[in-house]
Amino acid sequence: MKYSPTAPAGRYDARTKCLFLAVARRPATSVKGIIMLIRFALSAFAVAGLFCSFNSVSLEAASKPNVVIIYGDDVGYGDLSVNGSKKIPTPNLDRLAAEGLNFTDGHCPASTCSASRYAMLTGVLAHRIDIRIISPTSPLAIDTETYTLPDLFKDAGYKTAVVGKWHLGIGPKEGKTDWNGVVKPGPLELGFDYSFLLPNTNDRVPCVYLENHHVVGLDPNDPISIMKQEFEQSTVYPDARVTPEAMTYYKSTHGHNNTVINGIGRIGVMYGGKSALWNDETMADVFVDKTREWLGKHVKESPDKPFFLYFSSQDIHVPRTPHPRFHGKSELGYRGDAMVQLDWSTGQIMQMLEEHGLTENTLVIFSSDNGPVYDDGYDDGTTVKTSTEEVDRGHDGSGPYRGGKYQIYEGGTRVPFIVRWPARVQSGTSDALVTQTDFMASFAKMLDQKLPIGAAADSQNTLAAFLGEDPEGATYIVEEARNWALRKNDWKLVRNDPPKKKQNAQPTYELYNLAEDIGEENNVASKHPETVEQMSGMLEEIIAGASARKVFRQAEKN
């Protein structure tokens, strides 16, 4: 695999060329003329430098980069060897980090899957539409009138595509999703030009791929129905609650015991669609191949158009079913091997960019939807049940941070976060505070696009931090789980909901100083009541409906 990282000279090319042309056109026929020429050149460079300082994060149309977001699933900060893992080799991600900017304080919006994806694609915190768990029958969670990240890129002249896990619901709010006909609304109604999806997650039905508006490989004589059988001729699959022995791949430890597909119990009941069923072990290959197919077509048909690709891997979500060629490639069983598979997928995408000559001006972001989880419904046979057991084996997916998936502590939302753009971003490490919620406002700035009124209300412009030009990043970010947290630089306020059974009960708060207590072990709320009062007031405003961006701006003015 060949990569060609260079110093970020691209941002200077245009102005340097203009200055040299201007200097070259001034006559210098005497010593005085030469002196004047030198003075002019120095002044011109000074003015250009000043101009660049004011416009360092804006782009001219000709230099718009391609943008690729590679999104891992349940990948913790400590699951990459560049972030300290000794048991899981991730050479491609390590190379991405070495050639890009590796953030130590990068966050997903929430510690659960769908909530993070919603906020990343809309710039709106997920609690505003009460996203909890997306079930097999959930309609599209993002309203088709909502302005989205792919909408933003399309308005800027980009082609847009999503490949991989979706888990934001499919179909209309009223009535049922027609899996045997045109399946919509979905990504195509949200600004994507092309989609190839795992519709929900790999532990839920329907276990089929969806390309644009249609199930791939569906036999019309074996129609699909979800939750109850609607067609007599449809294939009937084993029910793990009745025939648990049908779970031959591995057993369910909790909750994943409805329809059995490929020897694996799933959440939800499915009938029909046998010819369209996916193969769990080849899923990563399918997503990579579809990405290669789409990118090749794009380069051939629209070579002058930039593109936005959202590559959403199913790895390392349960059921962890890495291809057999990855078995034993880590020291941590299926979970570790699935992480090696995700690393391979990342390397394949980087290789595609290189093959098409797109590496230099493509901005690649790698991150995850939430922190790690261990036993999440299946008995892998080789994976541990808890983070403590994994630590005992020399690995902690959360790195030095407390908690993981579903939890509000740093291990739940502080995730791998790498930005690589050879033409613009210098390689290194950044401690800037950044979050995926801010993609909307930041990319709008980069593309010189104005967000519609009311759009991306919780998104801040932190583009300078993403590009390595601001070492501090955001002052404030919100984190969501089953409860909430607010970061203010190194202060972290955790809000715990009051007991539902107690009338007039008030929320309680925890306060941590992450500069001194990265493991969130010492609650100092009682020692800093003024900080708790100020931060809790802001957080309560946001929870009640106020725009996070407006609340943060007001706080910075005070």
C-alpha cells in the first residue's frame, strides 16, 4: 500500500503563484527599481499573510476536498494500537494517525449508536426527538425536512454516498415499511445520492442489504414481513425462544433470541427474503466492494466533482463475525479480530484513494459512534464479559477513561478521532476538545455555505481545531447517554435524573476536573458549588430545548 503524505503546502499555492506573477510583471531596470521591487514583494507577502490569517479556514471552489468519514461501531479510544492497544494490531489506522492529526479529546455526541449518528448527520442533539432504541420496525428517525450533512455537501456541489450500517430507521412514520417494494424514505431523501445499507444493525432483522430503495436479491415469491407473518409462502426461520439449539454460531446471553439467521439469534422476527439474506462473515468485504464500485463509477462519470462518502462499518458491533481470514489475528478473540477487520477496511479505502490519485486532497476522518462494550448479548466463546476482565488480559478498550458504551463517563464518548488531509492538515497530536456534533457548522464554514435558519442548532464551528489550527477547540460540548454531561474545558458536569417514583425530586450532579482526574474518580461537586450552578444552569437550558450553540455563545460573552 502506498501513501504519499506531504507538508500542508496546498493552502499557500494559489497566493504564492499570484504574488510571483505580480512581482514578475513589475519592471526593474535600475538599482532603485530593484529596491522598490524588493519592497513591493515583501509588502505583498505581508499582506497576503495577513489575508491568509483571516481566511485560513475558508476554501476557494477549486480546492474543495473530497470528504470521507469512516465510522467504527462500538470502537473505544483504547482499541487502536496508536492509542495504546498492545493486543490488537491496527497498522492502517496507526498509519492514518501518523499521517494525520490524532485527537486525544475527540467525542461522539452520545454513548449509544443511533443518538450519535443522528447528531452527527444533523447537528442536533438526539434527545430533542427522544431517540432511544431503533427497532426493526422504526420509521426514519430524521425528518426529511431536516437539513443534513449530505444536504450541505450537495449544496456545495458534491456527490454523496453512504455505505454500511444505517440504524436510523427506514420508512414512513405512518403505515408500514414495504420491504418488498420501494423502501423509503431513507438516506436518498436526506441528501445522499447513493446508499448501500445494513438497514438497522447486524443483530436485528431484517437481515438483508438495501441498495437505494430496494432489497438486494429479493425473490418476489418469498416476500419479507417483519414481526408477524403476512404471507403464507414466506420462509419461516427458527425462533430461538422455542428452538435455542438453532443458535449454532454462538448463543445469546440476553435479548438476542428471536429469529435465527445464519445460526445467530437476532432482535425481532423476520419471515421471507431467504435469497436476500446477508452472510455475516463477508459483510466487511461487501461494504468495501460496494465502496470501490461506487468510487470507481464516480471518478469515471464525475471526475471534476468532489464527493462526500460516509462509510459506516458494522465492526465491532455484535454479533462479532469477522471473516475466517481474520481469526486469531488479535489476542482478544472475536472482538479483537473484528477490530483487525475494521483496520483492513480502512486500509482498503485509503488504497482506493491512492489508486485514483485522490489522496492529497481528500479529508479523511476516522471515529466511532460510542465507546466499547464487551458482553452485549452474545457469548462469543472467547471474548471477556467485562472491561475489568479485559484489563486483566492486558487491554482496555476505553483506554485510561472510565466507562464505555451506554455510560456518560469519558469512556462512553471519548473515542478515536483522526483527521487526515495531506494538502492542508499537518500531522501530529491535538488535545483540542472536539465533537462530531460540530461537523455541520464546521463543514459549512469550510465550504463557505450558509446553514438555513434553525438548522444544526447544536453545532458549533470548530473547523480550525479539526484542521489543527486551533489547539484549544470548543470551550463547551454536550454529551448524552441515559443521562447528560456538559464539558467546559477540563470541567465535566454529569447530570443524573431524579428517581421517577419520587415527586418533586431534583436531578443530582457530579463534577470532575479532568485535568487532575482523568478517570473521573473524585466527585468535587461539593467543593465547587458556583461551577456546578453555572454549568447545570446551561445544561438545563439545553435539555429544555434551547440551542446549545446559542447557550454556549451567551456563556462566552458573560
